[in-house]
Amino acid sequence: MYKVGDHVIYGGVGVCLVSDITTCDIAGIDKDDLYYVLKPVYQDSCTIYAQTNEKVFMRAVVSKEEADRLIDLIPSMQVEAYHSHVTNELEQHYKKSINSHELLELIELTMSTYAKKQEALELKKKFGAVDERFMKQAEDLLFSELAVVYGIPKESVHAYIDKRINGEAQELQEVQEELGK
């Protein structure tokens, strides 16, 4: 069971803060059932009441050590862009990665769609709307979780990853200190 103050990944919403664990005084709901009161970190004025034994996917955000390990894998990752002229196949492929709720899957999806976008630019072709939508969704989920893990703004995650990959340890430390102010 999660505790008040924990950050969790909740379904397709993404990162949420467990702000309370309580019962609900609503007609038709068992008064003994416990609910997490979840506040999405990157969505304003939204509160989610999730039953503690609910079937919707929920997991704790990864640890800083796990995030570091996954980011350190990026230079050695071999990802291939997924191509299909059938929109439904393309969407299903992307949804499978998104719905895994795994950080590694989100990294791979982000990298593969970015590679596909670069490939389209080089060939002077249009990058597909489905590809663009899922690239943004994967990047948003990935960067949201990493921002919470590292305690930095979501907009700074890409620069943080670049610095870590390039082994700029001193600059990385300076970025962390600057963002922590």
C-alpha cells in the first residue's frame, strides 16, 4: 500500500501525488473501502479517488538509481522505427508500449519515434500525425516521471539526460544545483 506523500504512476494519467488515503461518504459506495486521493502532478484542478484495491494500473515512480541506470543504457540501445501504412497497426504498436507503463518502454518508444522523425526530415517527407501524437505522449510520460524523480522541472529533463549521457558530471551537478534553487 502506498503512503501519503508517495508519487505514483496511475493509469494513463501519469505521475500523481498520494495526498490522502480515506473512505468516501458517497451513496452507493461501501463506507469501509479505502481510497487513494491522487493529485496529478502536471494537471491542474484534478483530483482522482482510486480504490486501494482497484484494477487500474498503479506503481511507484522509479528510484533515482533506477532512472540513472536506464538513462545510462541509452547510448547502447539499438531502437528501430516502426513502420506501417495501416494506421490501426501503428496505433496498436505504440499503445502497447505506452500501456506497459515501463520507463524503459517509454525511452525506447521516444527514441524510435524521434529516429523516425529524423528519417522523415532527411527524406523531406512528412512525419505522420499518429507518430507525432504517440511520440509526444511517450515523451510527456517519460519526462514527467523523471522530473519528479530528479526534482527538476519537466522542461529541463531533456538537457539533464543529454548531460548525463555525455558524461558531463560537473556540468550535470551544476545543473542540478541550479535547478534546486
